[in-house]
Amino acid sequence: AAITLGKLKINIFGGLFGLWEVFWGIVFWYPALMFYALSRKISSMLPGDILGKKIDPFRRIPICAGYIWGLISMTLFRMWPKIEGKENLEELRDENGKLKSAMYVANHASWMDIPFVCKVLGWQNYKFIAKAELNKVPILGRAIMVAGHVALDRTNRRSQMQAYKSGVQWLKDGVNLVTFPEGTRTKTGRMGSFKKGAFKMAQAVGAPIVPISIHHAEKVQPLDYAFPAKPARRRPESIVKIGKPISTEGKSDDDLLEEVWNAIANELPESHKPEKDTPFGAQ
């Protein structure tokens, strides 16, 4: 049973999860984020900028703080999905055994897709390519800016160019990018067409693309729910399938887009597969 508050629903499980998230966010995550932002500002005004240029030039600390927050919350409420195909990431290791930076691309049906992908990346540094309007959301917008995530306004040419430059630089610096190229959560559960803009960032530096197929995230947190409605391992079980990295070198925009789209679609359950005749690229 669920109650409706405004346009969104909350059941007992979601209410408990929401209370915990607010508590844990107030006690740990947000204060840690603000302390980091203040420390970084002070460091930038001092000779040498030790924090910004030496200790954490790629803004990894806020990513780790967010992962600690999520690790405790998601574990406590049994929210982690089953991860399959992690062995495919071994192809990204260089001669020193370190994972090379890549662009991680997934289908998008629920807010839970975000922590699910974070579970794949673990303690690695990464930046999401996020809609610019999220910057206006209290607390979340501040978190996006402090962590260095890439904000993209698809209606603004200047924003597109800035996002492109930021994304390319992160990849050059060895930082992963994460994107949901449908641009928004699907309302039907079925994967839609992809926008190609973000793929150009990976192509610019020859970074591989890792396709990720997410199963049943929308059953954990449906579109009309403010918080998760059930644990991820309760049937239908949420699964995240990691595909083999796809090379971006020597491929046209459309060929790369189609290859990634098919790689994700082929590993989705029947209820998530695109409708027949769905174009792989959005107009």
C-alpha cells in the first residue's frame, strides 16, 4: 500500500528508506561535500593550491564520499542489483594493471539506474553527464557542481560546447564518464532512441564505450514513486549486465551509435527491449 503526496507515491519501505537517506545525508554526505567545497576554495587562494592541484585535482573525494553514503544505504536496505559481466572490464586494463578511462552507457528507466551504475564503477573516479536543469535542484545541484559532473543543456549551443570540452578533458585525465543517452527515463520501461552527442566525447580521445543493460530498475523505484518501493533482489530481481567494451576508433557517428544501442538492447529482458521499428538514433 502506498500514499500519494502531490504527484508522487510513497510506501512503507520507501518511507523508511527516505528517512534514512535524509538522516544520513544531513549527518554525513552534505556536510562532507560542503567541507570539501570550502577547503577547495581556501586552497585555491593559497600559494600552490595543494588540494586543487596536488591532493585532488580530479575531484575524486566527493565521488568517494557519495559512494560511502550509497554503500551504507544501499547495503542496509538490500538495494544492490546483481552484477553480471564484470570480467569484461578486464579488457580495459593497461600494462600496469590499471583500468583505462571509458564512457559507460546505459538504458534509463528509473532513478535507481544511477546508484546501479555507481556499483559497477565502485571506487573509480567518474563524472555523470547530467541535464543542466538538475543544477537548479536544491542540494543536488550543488553536489553536481562540487563533484565536477558535466552539465548539459541540449537546447543551448554554448552549453553543448562547454560540456563537450569538459567531458573530453575528463577522459584525457583518466576519469570515466557515465551517460544515459536516451536523455530521460523511459515511461514504458522499453529502451528508446539514443542521442549521439555524448558519444563524440569518447570518439575525440579514442576512449572505449562500455555498454550496460539494466534490468527492472523501474520495479525498484517506479516513475511515480518518490523513493524505492522494494529491495532490488526481490522478484523481479534487478540485474546489471556489463557488456564488452566497444572501440570508438575508425567508426562513423551512426555506426558507433547503432553498435552501442544494439549491444545494450540485446542484453535486456523482453519487457525492456525497444519497440519494433524504434530508430537507434533520436532525431
